[in-house]
Amino acid sequence: MHDTLLALLAFTPLLLAGILLIGLRMAARVAMPIVFAVTAVIALLAWDMTFTRVLASTLQGLMLTVAILWIIFGAILLLNTLKHSGGITAIRNGFSGISPDRRVQAIIVAWLFGCFIEGASGFGTPAAVAAPLMVALGFPALAAVVVGMMIQSTPVSFGAVGTPIVVGVSGGLDRAGISQVLEAGGAGWLDYFHLVAGEVAVIHAIVGVLMPLLMVMVMVRFFGANRSWREGLAIAPFALFAGISFVVPYALAGVLLGPEFPSMIGAMVGLAIVVPAARRGFLMPRESWDFPEATAWPDHWIGKLVIKTDEVVGKTPISTFMGWLPYVLLALLLVASRTVAPLKEALTSVSLSWGNILGEPGISGSIQPLYLPGGILLMVVLLTAVLHRMRLGELRAAFGESTRTLVGAGFVLVFTIPMVRILINSGVNAADLVSMPVAMARLVADGVGDIYPLFAPTVGALGAFIAGSNTVSNLMLSDFQFNVAQQLGVSTAMMVALQAVGAAAGNMIAIHNVVAASATVGLLGREGITIRKTILPTIYYVVAAGLVGLVAIQLWAIADPLLRLT
């Protein structure tokens, strides 16, 4: 009973955040300071953490906040730079050659291009890049954020060149202990690791093939003049075609090559197939779809980021290729910075770090300004200024606008991320309690018994909702999921894979990811509205993944009950 009460208490910050943001529609800048204060009180009084550890966790969170704000600033700055250079006008005009249909544009820009950016950089960069780009193309700001957040699903497990699997799963498991058991059976850690990565890819492929369709249906239902699900279903053939074009190469890369490149390969192959098909009208609906006239948009759809074509009157028009070139350079530099060893070493050599903050073991932070996507984005901005022959005044205006947009996001994240770090670091305490996230996970596991695999993705999503990170969720909960699988006598690899898949889906509702995406389009204060819409695809994802996992585990057990470790 005592453990159950503590677990319920651990849920309090999340429940409070949901009530304030979703139920009461409170702005995050008001809600999150309250949630932070409640979390700190629970940590001090119920979890018996020392004041020093709570303070150290807060400082660690502030360092992470700086890193995330650096990424947001870079994404906003690139967009504003292109606005003043005429690049956005060129990109917008270029889409008339593909399709004027907003559903098609969302699939190409958000799903395919966004998945590539996720594979290259992670860190929530896709929503921060895609959302303002969609606003520039004429999407309402709220629609752009909702669609941008839905990118944070299928590609996330293999984002940042596979970091959630390479760092999260590998670092979250007892590698030495697992290796000993595997070696006794003639296998090894790499065999197990690649099995997990392959199963993550296959589950994502099965569930994620519908995400382009769901993305469009949510957009059309909530932001169309007719508020019609049917208008979203009208593009189902093309959306499913785009989904298959991504998930097939994605799954093959995950199974055959490992965790580093599935999202990038899936997106590149998908773009190569889908864009030419769209130009030819392949599987297109008879009628094109657009948002209502901008004058009819409700106020809560509109952000402070406004792109006007007349802002670049008098400048020499830029070609579509030159307009897109900065984003191409961004993708290339992100990939090179993660895969070319000398470049990676040079970029990571510049680091601001603080180990064992305030003497607390295991609490440390670092900021690598050049290696983070924010640094890459700044490099692209400077290259863009040269390529687009911008005047110094135009570049100065872009910097000024970006800085002003950043201020609101900074205030919210100053409370949100430290709250997350307190939860995660609560495992070290005078009462010898497990951390709050693990206590929550145990409560779920104990409550559902043998059908737990159905809920394993939900536990992973819960971890990501808390941490705003697939990688951190995997670090926190992979070993827990492994141990539950052993207790149930089922495939541990499948259970860990379900953890990773659920943690990816949880990014769609992670509070500080929503805040970051909202900040890029000047939409702060409406985070609850976004979460209310993105929770629908999140529920679909974790339930579908759970069903796939439950069936797979049962088939695996029937096929060979002696192989339950793997």
C-alpha cells in the first residue's frame, strides 16, 4: 500500500500538468512554474531528496534549457533569414509545381522532409524546422505545430543517427549481465542489440505506415472549413503510398544496417519516390484542399510569426533551387557532423561542461554549441547570407526578430526541464526509494499482469512525456522493461523494443517539445490546445504498438519457449 501511494504521488506532477494545460487551458508560462514547485515539494518531503540534489537537478535542467533554446534560436533564425532574403517566397512558389493541395504539402514537408531532419539531428529539431516552414507556406501556426509534433513518432527511435537506441537502450540495459547469459548460449551482445533495433524498426513500420494519413486527417478535421474527416480520407491512397515509401526502406535499414540510418534512408527514398509521383498527380484526389481564407481563421490559430511576400519587394527573385538550398545544406551538414569523425571531433571539442553539479554524483551537464543543431543552423544562416547576397541590415533584422521570439520559450522551459530532471534524479534519496518514473512504471506493470506487453509502449511514452526525450526514457526504463519481461517469461528483446517505440510516440505530447515548436511560430500560451490534438495519434500509436507486441510475443513464445531471453 505504501509503494502504491508513493507511485500515485509520483504521478501528481504529470496529472497536475495535464489538468492545468489541457483541462483548464492554462498557458504553459503559468502552469509549469506551479508544476515545478509541486515537484520540488514532493521530491523534498515524500522522496526525501536533499535540497542540494534538488538544486543540482534544477541547475542541470537549466543547462539543458540553454541547449534547447540554442536549437530553437537557430531554427527561427534560419526561417527569418530566408524570409528577408526572398528564399521563403521561392520555396512557396516552388510548391505550385508539385501541388497546391495543403494535404500533399504537409506530407512532403512535415512527414518526409521532417523525418530526414529527425534522422540527422533529433533534439526536437524537425518540429522546430518544419513548423515555421509550413507557416511560411501559408499554414495556420497552430496547424503547423500540431502537424510538426506528429513527426515526433516513427522516425524518433532512430533520430540523431540512432542516439535513442545506441545511447538510450544500450546505456539503459545491464550490458555486462546480459552478455554473460547470451555468451553461455553461444550468442553475444551485438546480436541482441541488432535484434532489438530490428524489432523497433519493424514495429514502427507496421504502426507508422498510417501516420501520414492520420496527420492529414487531424489537420483537415480541426483546421478545415468543413471540419470533415472525410476530406482527410479523400487523400488516403496518396498518404498510404507516402507511408509505404518511407517505412519499407526504413524497416529494411533497421533490420539489415542497424540503428544509425533508418530514418534518413527511409526519408531520402521516400522523397525520391513521392515528390516525382506528386508532380505527375499520382493517386491524387480529384479536388485540391486548402485552409479557409486567412481572414476567417480564429485568433488561437494565428501566431506572431508572419511571413509577407511584400517584405522582399525590390530584391532579385531567387530560384526555387536557391530557396531550398539552405535546407539541403542543413541536412548535409547535420549528417556530416554526426558521421565524419574529424568534423565531429572538431565540433565537439568546444564544450561547456559541469560534472557532479554541487558535488551530487551522477548529475552533470554539458553544452556543445557547435555540435548541437543550433550551431549547425547558425552555420547555414551565414552561408545563406552569402549565397542569397543579403545586406547586413537584412541579416540584423532576422537576428532581432529571432531573439524576440525566443524570450517567451525561455521562460517556460526554465521551469519545465528542471522539473523533469528532478523526477529523473529522484532515485538517489535518503529513503532508498526508486526514482519517481520507475515507481510510476511499476505501478502500471503490477496493475495489468500478464497482458503487460500491451501497456509497455505506454510506459515508454510516459517516460518520454516526462523527459521530453526518447533517449532519456530508454535510459530510465529499458532495464525495468527487461526485468518485467524476465518475470513474465517472455521475449526481453521485444519488450525493450516496445519501450523504445512507445518512447518515440511520447514525444508527440512531451510538454517542452510542444513549447519549443510553439516558440518557433510565436504561438506560446496555447500548448494545451496542441496536446489535446496530438494526444489522439499518441493513443493510436501506443495501443497499436502494444497490440503488435502482444501478438508477436505470444507467437515467439509458441515458436520457441527456450529463447525467451531474446
